[in-house]
Amino acid sequence: MSVRPLLAIDWGTTNRRVYRIEDGAVTATERDALGVTAVSDFAGELAAIRARFGDLPVLMAGMVGSTIGWREARYVPAPAGLEDLDQNLLRIDERTAIVPGVSFSDGVRGDVMRGEEVQLLGAVAAGLTPPDALLVQPGTHCKWVEMEGARIARFTTAMTGELFALVRAHGILSAQLGADVVLVDAFRDGVREGAKRDLTGSLFGIRAAKLLGLRGDADAASFASGLIIGADVAARVVEHPFETAYILADPVLGSLYAAAIEVNGRGATIIDSQAAFVAGIFRIGASLS
Amino acid sequence: MSVRPLLAIDWGTTNRRVYRIEDGAVTATERDALGVTAVSDFAGELAAIRARFGDLPVLMAGMVGSTIGWREARYVPAPAGLEDLDQNLLRIDERTAIVPGVSFSDGVRGDVMRGEEVQLLGAVAAGLTPPDALLVQPGTHCKWVEMEGARIARFTTAMTGELFALVRAHGILSAQLGADVVLVDAFRDGVREGAKRDLTGSLFGIRAAKLLGLRGDADAASFASGLIIGADVAARVVEHPFETAYILADPVLGSLYAAAIEVNGRGATIIDSQAAFVAGIFRIGASLS
């Protein structure tokens, strides 16, 4: 494994995080809102990053490698491990590269990820999760990933966060869903409602509860979040039978998913997703000249 | 039953339909976009309608009786029949009234309707459906109603049409969903996917199918509609076990629901929803002086 310093960039749609990694440890980091949709001159951005963090090899992951990013990196088909990502880097030049995404297809259903693969494989490589485990990355598009032998074996993406954002911003429920989502009883009640796996029916129940005075709007956003996350979790309990899920998320979102998983009778462990990213990108970066 | 002429107004959020009913038959009708959200002077509108259609008793139903309408009519609790609506009319004056809505609560879950009750009870009264049957009113908010003894016994509203409209107009799938929804194989494939009752997962599959080249976008809107309608139907097959559902809808939307119900192994019969409305409002109007 290389001990050479490296700059790693987790470059998503709306955010970007830069890390300088030396001897496997982060010695400088910075997060800003310059996601790929806010950038047009990627080469110029990269030169500015090297000017601030050091003139080092750079490894990028995330939407920077998509059709809306700098250059389109391929999807490596699952099962995929760190070595598969390493062997399929998209080289911009001899010391600058983009990590490929991962695809899954069983001939009927297909799925894709781009950016999450580094966290997932890093979590296992760093011993934060077992080599055979179910990992969860909550968010706008929540990934549920079965790891087998420290490789990404199969996965499902659920549009959980996006669906909540849509009903909160638009449509008939939006006036009721302005409050913050917090881990209260109403959230867990929503998770139980979500376990019926009847989202179209349960969502209207939020409006009916208001009209009939059954539930106040103070808790409606927490209930709705619990409902949508709960429907996601309940479907995954059937699709990927598991005892414990390892959640890669910040503590706030992670604790909501952990509660939803526990209401469904399974265990959950929250993993530091930044530590997982750094562990993964550092190992891939070992091959970068 | 009165043989006096009557004006009936099906006055919804975005549309309005006026009928002159004489001896139980429609002798004039007009539909326009003057739903309650487009009207502020309801008394003036009503005077204009009487000027055009005749100075007759007027019976209104729908969102005109809601908080966003003219005056708020109550919800009559289910079980509710035509006589319960009749006895709970909101009188504006001695020859002008609004039909109440219907609510349902089993102590845990609640639901409401406003406007649909006239169609439902009219369909049964006119012999278009049996007195014990499951009726479906597809739309933005789809109603699934168990009729028992010619009364509304219990019902569930699903946010089916609204959810499709949200993912079509906003969010990551919108660019793929521009085509018209038609009753093609892709619609039925969507219904089968929807039967998994995993909407958050299945919706992302539409994007993955595009990125992996598994399905062209020409059929994506039909697939997505089938998926969301199919999830609604599959949940209802469990919630209200039924052999045949009676669909109150226009032929286009009705045929989509009929196909989704048939893919789920049940039968479907499409009923003329306007005829049902007229049959219901005419019977309620018999009590209007």
C-alpha cells in the first residue's frame, strides 16, 4: 500500500468534499457547495484545489464521473471489489483519475451507483463492517447493498429521500409538512404505517388525519418521513433478509434509519461514512502514480 | 320521488359541471374550468347559472362545500346512504343546498370524501352496481369504497394520481416521463412491478433501466403509471378482498385501472360516472323545495 500523499475528492451533484490524505490519515479537508452542477471548468477547479492542498495525485469519485460531470467513467458490473475499481479507473492524466461506478443486473432488474462504492468497500476494508453484511446509505437515493466476501454483490436503490422531498415541496400535503423531522413517537408511528407497504394510501391518510382532527400538523413531517423510510425498510426486510444493517450516514439521518430498522425487528449499527470513504479512496489511490 | 326540475352542480377544485335535470333526465349540461379555486363570488356565479339554465332549485356537491369552497358542509360518518346525505344538506337558502361529504374512522385510521359520495350512491341506486360491491373512483386521489346494503360502509383514498403527477413534473425521473400514458405492454409490466409494493425501490428502477439501456424512454411514462397504479391495486387486493371492482371513470383512465385489476387476477367493470352522479343528485334533490 502506498504511503504517498494523495488528494481525494468526493464530488457529488450539489456538494464537494476535498481530503488530503497522508499515510492513510486526513491532514486537511474542506467541504463546499461546488457540486458538478455548479462547475463548468473542471480542469481549472482541479488546479485551484492543487494550489490550496498541494500539487499531489488526485482521485475523484461520484457524479464527477457521470454524464453531468467532467468525463463519463464506466460502471463496473457487480460483484465488484476494490481491485475492480482500481483496474477500471478513468485516467484524466497520469496522476489524475476518476473512480468508476458499479452496476447490477440479474437480467430482469438493473441498478447503478456512482460514488457510494468507495464508502462501501472502504467500510469493509477498514474493518468497520464484516465482509458479508447488508450496508445502507440513506439519502435522496438510498442504497441497500449486500456485501459478500468484501465485494459489492447486489444492491437496490430506493428513491426514499426524493419522494419525501417531492411530497414536502409540492402537492396537497406540503402545507402540513413544514416542520423539522425528528425522532419522536410520530416518526415511529409512521414507520409502523409504512410497514403496510401502501404508500399511496398511507400518504393520503396524513391529510385525512388533519381534516378529522386525528393528528396535529406539528408531528406530520416526522410521521411522513417515518412512513416513507418505513416503507423502504419493510420492503428491504423482505428483499434482503438480514439481522443487522450497517448504516453509512451522518448521525441525524443515521439515527432515523436505525430507529426504522429497529421498529421492523432488526438491528442497526451506524458507521462513520467519511472514515469509510477515506479508507476506500486511500486503498484505490495506492495504484495511482 | 320529485318530478320537479333541478339544477345540479358537480363543483370541484379545478372544474365545474352543471346539469339541468328534468324528470330524471339531463336536458342541458355544461362543463368549464371555473372550479372553486377560480371563483370568489359564489352567489354571483350561481345567479349567472340560473340565468342560463333556468330559475330552479340548485343542489351542489364537491369541493364547493369545503374550506376552500363557498361554505363548509359537514362530513357524515360512514356507514352512510342517500338518506343520510339528504338529512344533512347544508342549506344556503330554501332552494339552494350543498351535499355533505362522508368520513370514515375505525378509531385508528380515518378518511374523507367530498363529491364522490353522490356518484357512489347514485351508481347503486340506479342499479349500475350491486348494493354490496367494491367501487373505485380513479384520479388524483383514488377512492376505493366498500358498499354494503347500498350504503358507503368504509373506504380508502390513495394518492395515486398525485404521486404520478409529482414524479412526472419534478425530480429525477421527470425528463423520462414526458410521453402519454397508454395501455401497452409496458403499462402491464409496470403493474407487475407495482405488485411488489416497493414504490421507492421500483421508481429508481426506471432511472437505472435508462442508464443501463434496459428499457427505452418511449414507454417509461406508461411503465411508471402502471407501477404506481399497480402498487395501489395490489395494496387494495389485500385490504379489501374482492372478485370484481366497479370503476367509476372516463373510458381512458377506467381502462388503465381495469387492466391493472385484471393483471392482479380480479375482474373489473367500468361504469358511466356521469350517469351515476345524475342518478344520485336527482334522488337527493327530491327533498329540495
